Amino acid sequence: MKDETTIPGRDVTIINTGCCHDCGGRCVLKAHVKDGRVIRIESDTGAEPQIRACMRGRAYRQRLYSPDRLQHPLRRVGERGEGRFEPVSWDEALDEVATRMKHIKATYGNSAILMVASGGNQGMLHGALPVGAMLQEFGGFTRTWGIASYEGAMYASMATYGTIRTGNSREDLLNARMLILWGWNPAVTIQDPGTSLMIARAREQGIRIVVIDPRYSDTAATFADQWIPIRPGTDSAMLIAMAYVILAENLQDQPFIDAHTVGLDKYRAYLFGEEDGVHKTPAWAESITKVPAQVITDLARQYSGSKPAALIAGWAPARASFGEQYSRAANVLTAITGNIGINGGYASGFMRAYSSRETSYKKAIRNPDQMPPKRSGNPVEENALPRKFSLHKLRGGTNPNGARIHNTKVYDAILRGKAGGYPADIKMAYVVASNCLNQHPNTHRGEQALKALDFLVVNEQFMTPTARFADIVLPVNTFMERSDIAPPWLGSPYYIYLNKAVDSLYESRSDLDICRELSPRLGISPGMFKFTEDEILQGIAASRPDIPDYQAMKADGVLKIKLPEPIVSFKEQITDPENHPFPTLSGKIEIYCEHLAEMNDPRVPPIPKYMPHEESHDSPKAKTFPLQLITSHDKKRAHSTWHNVPWCHDTSVHAVSINPQDAVARGIDHSASVDVFNDRGRVRIPANVTERIMPGVVDIKQGAWYAPDENGIDRGGCANVLTKDEPSPGGAHPMNSALVQVEPSPEK
Ligand SMILES: Nc1nc2c(c(=O)[nH]1)N[C@H]1C(S)=C(S)[C@@H](COP(=O)(O)OP(=O)(O)OC[C@H]3O[C@@H](n4cnc5c(=O)[nH]c(N)nc54)[C@H](O)[C@@H]3O)O[C@H]1N2
Ligand SMILES: Nc1nc2c(c(=O)[nH]1)N[C@H]1C(S)=C(S)[C@@H](COP(=O)(O)OP(=O)(O)OC[C@H]3O[C@@H](n4cnc5c(=O)[nH]c(N)nc54)[C@H](O)[C@@H]3O)O[C@H]1N2
Ligand code: SF4
Ligand SMILES: [Mo]
């Protein structure tokens, strides 16, 4: 096979494979295999654009061959969460899972079975997919909605443009005269391989780059001409004030607004105080954001005067209470400056550029009853009510039907069930490709909930904080030990084919093979499990019109799709609006969103607004917990994955970043042990005293493994011990909206 290149005389075979955890990338890996072991990992050495791996992908041998890999199925012997297990045979483990599942189904019905699935593996086959297919065949299950990554950005994209395909190709950044990177740190978060390279080239070309972030991020440090620190959760106020300046000084692109948008008059009324008597001036925004009024005014003038300019609004400021408002305000600002549908501009929004899945924009439908029902095929959801006027009735969003539980409320739902207003009384959870205890907000509530379950199965590669709570842990292989196809993370035009490099280690199996073995025990028809892995992958490839030759992609390990020109989202809507309306109700960009107006809920206003919440910097709670916690993504991990890989783990100390002003006021020295706490929990980790974070804000990088001591103090530094489990009204997760206090710990 062409995918196996043998190096003569060295008995080494190079397998074309890839890396596909949930990390902002999806990269080419070449595994050098000798005697059935991976002895070296290279990345893309082929044609441009190369899809090169980061440190984590290159360190994968330490994850693959980690002494901590789960080797055998395990059954709990101690108390829930105590972490004591005994190894059992696959037959024993699977028999027990099947028996317990059948009992729960017979006693409580299928809705008592919750699937907690996440993106631990980003291949199109392995991970959550087979488990979902199996549970569906078993009569259905309760599932969750609300994506931690981008639910706020997606909501705003749907409201403004009626679609989530809003990005331009990365190479189009070079056509811009100015880049505004708002709460966006691709130097760390990748955001498709090659993005940092393109920003570096933009800098070389002299394109002005502004970064807006409470932290002097690696992106700010590496690329920015100007760094603007901003108080977390207040970005919408700054964006709104920029719109104020632009309209007050008549700097808007009026022909664009007239031709392509609706509702500026309503926004104007809010900006100029007709609605609430408050003029949304830069001085108004300064008091909220801590950004000097002159800086806001200057940026507004520069942005409107530097057309084409790309304002890229990252997802993190929207991973917050009322985070949707920030995304909406950014989208609207790109519209009133006419930076949409043109080379060098950028329709700020969800950011997907290329996708073979949505080749055409579909028109919005006013009446949900006219929509073809979104068939999930899950019997538990058969009679679930759609949400009237929900944005998700437009196409492209996740579907929060009445049978689903928002991801942040899973623990509350387990603990309170139907009596608490949830659609089901949950008795068991099947967790796959997720480290939910660590990654969902409010870890202590998570512990209570996992303890309350009758039965918990976890398919995992490692004994994660979540797996420790399982009754049965099933050991899963890694992407080096099976084959898969992976689409790009965001929207670059390529696919990775991950050829299996080595046999499964120990007794580990793929999620697919686990379900294949479990299905007959559950007495269900084989469904997809009657096909081999390769047959299923061929089927997946056949469903994608842009994969012309499965065998060639498999042999090469990658399919790079050549496009005639860079993608510019909404180019046709702008050049030929008659024939290409936006897929919104009005057919235009909605500064004022009709769907939102129909919801008639002040918490989801039809125009973007700044709204404080119960953990805002000026809320009553801030008197007790005066620091704002943000929880950014770490270079050395993808969430909690790679946490236990020494080559990555040892590259930096996990700590809470705090400004010297706040540290001195609390008697905290650099590297000293501190307690970060609030009414939800307490974390004890070292302090990183640094001017790279603004005063009043602290950062604990999300993903470190929860490790409570006997007093319940987390020594691992899991950010979610401190975060709240209340979603924003538009579905955004609230992980960047937590108030905390920091004090020296009693330990030295
Ligand atoms: N190395 C690495 N890369 C990853 C991941 C990872 O875990 N590790 N995870 C991947 C996944 S699944 C996702 S969804 C993405 C997430 O990508 P993002 O959501 O963009 O990543 P974050 O690090 O949370 O935030 C980006 C920047 O926003 C800043 N920020 C936080 N709050 C605010 C705010 O209120 N206002 C402003 N202006 N800025 C703010 C942070 O300081 C940070 O520098 O990353 C992907 N890439
Ligand atoms: N405080 C805070 N919390 C956050 C965030 C934040 O910014 N702040 N970000 C959120 C975001 S954007 C995301 S996407 C989530 C991510 O949350 P998760 O998806 O839960 O996080 P991961 O660490 O990626 O965990 C995935 C698990 O899948 C396992 N895994 C990998 N491959 C496979 C496989 O093939 N099969 C099986 N069965 N398991 C596999 C890994 O070992 C890992 O334990 O976290 C969210 N949590
Ligand atoms: S972790 Fe992500 S960015 Fe790094 S090599 Fe793997 S796929 Fe690429
Ligand atoms: Mo994410």
C-alpha cells in the first residue's frame, strides 16, 4: 500500500496518520513504526500548505505508551469516586453493563439513560458516534445540548446572518489593512493549522494588528502593534461605544447598510439614549470596560477608516453570562462598516469558512410548523416539543428541543430530575470521549451528581477525574491504534485520514468495537456494527461530495482541496443580493433580529446590548469576591487531554495568573501557594505574579485535573471548581463569568 513507505535496511515503516483531539487543529502525523512500535513522529513534509503538528501531536508517543494507559476493563470496588477498582474480563464487564442497562430501561424507561458525550476524539467515526447509535437502537436516551466552545457565537451568527458559515480563508487576512483580534489567541489555540503563520505574514506586510484581551496573550506578545486590556465580560460595551462613535461621526458605510442590513434605526435609538436615556459614548464604556475613552474612539475611527479590515471575534468572551451580546455587537459592527463579503474584510461570527456539509445557504422559515422536523432518530425525543421561535429553528444551530438538557445543567438535572423541571429522571450515564467532571462547570455539584447515579459507565483511555466515579471503566484505544477520517477543526479545505499505526495496546478497544460487542448483549439489531471499520469510513467518505477518491486519501493520509480563490463568506450576498438573500427572515443582515423580537424576552434583546449579571465586576457579590476569573485554554493541553504527558506537562507550571497590584495588596509573592476560592469551591495552586494580566482579573487555565484533598480543597487546579453552572439565556456557557477571592494559603 502506498501509505506504507518502508525505509530500506532499517525495518521502519512510515504510516500516514494524523492527530485529532479537540485542540483547534487536526494535523498530519507520520508514525515511524518498527517492530510494531511507534519510534518516531514526524509531521507534514509534503506539499504546501503544510498541515504541521504542534508540540502535543509530536509528543504523542508519550501519550500512546504512557504507563497510565487503562489496560483492562475495571469494576469499582470502593465508594463512588474513591478510585478503587478491580480488573475484570471484557465478558464480565460487558455483561454487567448490559444487565444494568436492561434493568434501568425496564424499570424507568429509556429517558433515564443519559449520554454524556464530548469531543475527546474528533474523528468522524470513533468516540461518541457508535455509542449514540447503540443507545438509539436500544430505544433512545436523554441527550444534552449547548456547545461549550461556541454556543454564544453560534447564536449570534444565526441571529445576524441566519447561518454559521461566516469566515474567510485564512490567506485572505493578507488582503486586510487592519486586523482586530478580539479575545482570540490562535498562537495557542491554533484555530486551524497555519493561522499563526498567516498572522505572522500579515505582520511582515505591515498590516496593523490590535489584540483586545484581559491578558497579554501569546498572540498579543507575538503579533500585536497594540494590546488593549479589557475587563472580562464587558466587551459588548466597548463594541457598542465603537458603533456610537462611527454613527456620531458619520463614518459608517451607508450604502452597504441601506443595501444589505435591516434595523439600524432601532440600534441607533439604543446608542443615542432614546431607549433608556443613556448615550453609549466612549466615556460610558470606559467606566464599564476600563478601556480609556480615547482608545475606544481611536479604534473606532481606525477600523472604519481602514477598509477592508478584519475584526475576528473569538469565542471566549462569549463563553460568559450574556456572552451572546458581545458576539452580536461584533457582528453588527462589521456590518455597519461594510466589512462583510469583501476580500480583506471578515463577517465576524462563528468563523466557519469551508464546509462540504452546507453547500448552499438555506432560507429561514418564519413558522416552525413549516419546517421539516429535525429528525434525531432518538425515540426518547420523538414527541419532544420544538422551541417556538427558537433561533435553532433556523438551520445550523444545536437543537435544544424539550427532551434535552443543557450541558451546564446536567448535574442539576441528575440531582433534581422531573421535579426540578427537567425532562427526565436520570438513573444512569454513559460517558464517552468526555471528562465531564473536570470540564463542565461547578465540579463539586458534579461530584454530588455522579454519586447520586445508580450506574455510570465511562469509555476512557486514562483514569480521569470522571472515570474515577464510574462503576465500569472500559479501556479505549487511541487514534494510533485504529483508522478514522477527520475534517478540519474550523473551515480550512482539507481532510486527514488517520491510518492505524499499531495494534491496540493491552486489552484496549475502539468505542466502535465496544458497541459491536455490547449490542447483541442488549438484544438489539446490529445496525452500523455489522460493517467493518473500513466499510463505515468508505460510507462516510461517500457522503462528502468533496472526497473524490477514498483510496487516494487513505494512502496519502491527507486530502488537500484546492480552491480557485480564497473563500470570502457572503460574497455572493453582497455582489448579487437579488439572487442571493441572506438566510434570515428579512433576507438581509439583521442588526435588529426579528426572531429575537418575537421571543419578547429582555434577556435576549433583538439588538445587541450591554447587560450586567449576578457575577459582573460591579455586582453585590464582587464585594466578597472582588476578582474576575477567566479560564483560558493552555498550550500544553487540549482541555484535560495531554495533562499527564510529561513532555507537555513540564513545559510550564500550572498556576493562577495575578497582577502584581492584586498580589501585593494580598501579600502574595510569585510562586507562593495561594487559595483561589468562592462560594462554590477552593483551589490551592501557586501564584504566577505577572503584568501579563490586568489588575482585577485572574486566570486559571482550564483542563488541569481535579485532585481534591481530604478537606475538599482541589490541589490539581481545576478551574471548574470555581465556575457556575447557569447557562446564558442564549445558551452560552458561563466559564468566563466567575467572581473569586485569592489569599495566601496556610502552606508555604
Ligand atoms: N492549546 C490549546 N488549543 C485549543 C484548545 C486547548 O484546550 N488547548 N481547545 C480548543 C477548543 S475545543 C476551543 S473551543 C478553542 C477555544 O478557543 P478560545 O475560546 O478562543 O480560547 P480561550 O483561551 O478560552 O480564549 C482566547 C482568549 O480570550 C481571552 N478572554 C477571555 N475572556 C475574555 C473577555 O471577556 N474579553 C476578551 N476580550 N478576551 C477574553 C483569553 O484571555 C484568551 O487569551 O480552542 C481550541 N484550541
Ligand atoms: N472552565 C472552563 N471549562 C471549559 C472550557 C473553558 O474555556 N473554561 N472550555 C470548554 C470547551 S471549549 C470544551 S470543548 C470542553 C471539552 O471538554 P471535554 O471534551 O470533556 O475535554 P477533553 O479533555 O477533550 O476530554 C475528552 C476525554 O476524551 C478522552 N478520549 C480521547 N479520545 C477518545 C476516544 O477515542 N474515545 C473515548 N471514549 N475517549 C476518548 C480523553 O482521554 C479525555 O479524557 O471543555 C469545556 N470546559
Ligand atoms: S494537538 Fe491539535 S494542533 Fe497539535 S498536532 Fe494534534 S491536531 Fe495538531
Ligand atoms: Mo471547545
